[in-house]
Amino acid sequence: MYTHYDLMLPLLRIMQSHDVTYSLKEAYEALLQELKCPEEERNETMEDGRNIIFYRLQWAKTYLKKAGLIDYSKRAHFNLSNMGRDLDLRKVEKIDKKYLSRFDSFNEFRKINSKNEKVQKIENTQKDSSDSEELTPPEIIYQQSKILNNDLKDELLNLIKNNSSSFFERLVVDLLVAMGYGGSHQDAAQAIGKTSDGGIDGIISEDRLGLDKIYIQAKRWENTVGRPEIQQFKGALADQVAKKGVFITTSNFSKEAMESAKKSGIVLIDGNKLTALMIEFGLGVQVERSFHIYKIDQDRFDEENF
């Protein structure tokens, strides 16, 4: 049976031959033809009924995205990146972790998903053994869930950027209400996107009683937010004699912007933090499946309790 690494090279070759945007289903069908999979392999499923090749294709897509070889385009679709188009596959025999390690973005991905020094040491020193060999089962589950969530964050951010500014404003409202801010949803919706007062996009209540206010700047940007934007927001807060401000963006913040915000007590939420909060508060996502880890209930086996 093919591993997710086995699927990467034929997938890239297909995409280089037909440089179009693919859905997972379209890529799956193209792979089956390319690999000439026998019927029994095509139909093999996991314990939960999911098709194994289709499931592993999703992992292949994730790893190629982290290596910078494909991009997410429209909803649930992906295409070759410029790097993926320029990649010479003629002398490539296989794509594995060692091959992907030549790409800086993939190494950064592995670094982020290493739970601790123990995991990093395993990844740096192992040769032929599996990365999970020295990990306990709960550690493996935790590590893999981080990988899944990081991929999910990428998809969420891509969807947000492909929608309108008004959509982003509504999303900010939904998130703040889910986090317990803004009073009612109606009150929060009226506050965001209605102010436009010297760098302030909205004002919401910190609690349901409206005892304190939080001033919001929400920007669906591609470029890095720099110090000048923070300074403008800081000035707007000063004009309002405001103590609390939150700057939310789909991009990221420069080092100078972060230093300026820290001195002023302004909370910064970049694209990564935004999508992490969406996952934490269940906004725009749903549980695909869950696992329960059980342990012995010692009280049940204590004879003094009977």
C-alpha cells in the first residue's frame, strides 16, 4: 500500500503535466490512473471507513504545501506554486522527508511541530527508524494533531483572504462574541466597521454590562503591518482616552510594530493567532472525529468501596 510519501512524486508529475487547479477528488482520480492501482488497493479502507489512498493523499498535499511546492487556491483546491513548477523531477527517484528537507519552509514546519527537545532530537538523529519510535502514544497523537491544526490554519487563512472585507468584519464580530466580548451579537455587529474614527474600526464592550470598552482595528491585509500603522492606532486611542486596543490582521506584524504595541498595551492578533483562536472557539470549523484516552479508575477496584 502506498504511503503519503509514495504519492508525492506522481502527484507533482501530474500537476506539472497539467498545470491546472485540482480538488482533492480530481487529484485522487488522476493518481489512480497514473499509478494503475489494482481494484483491491483502490477500495482499501481504514477502520473508520475512509479510503486509505484518499486519506494519505491529503497528507501528501499537506507536506507538499509545507515545502512550498503547492499553493492553496480557491476553496478546497490547490495548484503548483512557482517553486513547484520550476522543480526538475527528471532525476528525482522518490520524495521523502530527506528530500523535502532541502526546502526551508518544510524545515520550519517540522520545527514548529516538534513538541519538545526530545521530539526534535529524534527527528535530527534517526536514520531508518520512524519518527514516532521513541514517542509514547499520547505524544504521537498530540504531535499529529498539531500538524493537522497547522494545516487547517493555513486553509482557514486562505479562505478568509479570498473573501471580502465585509466578510472579515463579520468574522471578527463572530470571534469576539464567541470569546465573550461585545455583549450581544447585535451590539458587537453594530460596533465593528461603523466607526472609522482616525484609525479605529470599531468599539466593543469588554463585558456584557458594558463597563469598559475595547477599541478594534481589523484589517484584511497581505502586507506586513509596520510601526506606522501601530502608531496611527495608538494616536487614535489617545484621542479617545482609551486604555485598551486590539489590532487584528490576516497578515503579520513587523518586529518594530510588535515593540511599539507592547509599549502601548495594544494586543496584536496576526493571521496565525486569528486562525488559532477560530479553532479554539470552534468558529468556521467542526470536529471531524475525536479520540478518548482512557485510564484505570482505581476507585472501582478498591475493595473498601464495595
